[in-house]
Amino acid sequence: MRILRLHIENFGTLHDFDMELQEGLHVIRRDNGWGKSTLAAFIKAMFYGLSRTAKRSPAENDRKHYLPWQGGTFGGSLEFQAEKKTYRVERFFGAKEREDTFELYDLETGLVSLDYSEHLGEELFCVDRGAYER
């Protein structure tokens, strides 16, 4: 599995952000406060969604913590290659989990793909969210 590119509509401090990843190792080195941790959380959210929690503190609730600072559509897309196929996952988040959306597209056909479900991270990496976070 390899991440090819990502687009963040709005996620925490990041807005209308695009990144293309070439093959190999990537190091993201930016000033404190730029959004490196937010970028990592976005990638996790694309594969695993936002965690379900009743905690009210933004420090313990990703949905509240990464709510877009500037408003707008909360989420984005990530393109990846797996099993010699390329896909785009799109996830957008609402105020509550039931308002979240998930779509997976086969980039060769442009059609919705049923190769993976909304449990994409578990299916690709064979680890649950907790193991991924560790």
C-alpha cells in the first residue's frame, strides 16, 4: 500500500491543502503550529474515520479537536495504491458520527469501488485503530 496524494478541504488548521507523495521516504519539517500533527490525524481519519467518543474535551475528542477553524466542509480525500489498483477514499465528517460520509472510488474506472469498506484501515493494514495509533 502506498499513499499517492491527498486533498484536505478543511481539517483543523489545514484548508484547501494538496500534497503529492512520490515513491520513497518523506520527511515533513515545518515550524511548530504549521499542522504536522493535524496532517497525521487527517491521514488516520481517511483510513479509520473519526473515533467514536462521548468525551467533550477537544483534547480527547478528534471530531471536536479537528473541527475546521475556518468553517466549511470537514474532510477531504486520499489517493492510494493497493494490490496494483489505485483508489480515492473520500470522507467528510458531520457534527455527529451518523452524519459522516465515506466513498471509495476505483481511479481506473472512476466508479465507486466495493473492494474495501469504510473499515478501510483495518482491511488494508490488518490492525485496528488502537494498534495504528500506537
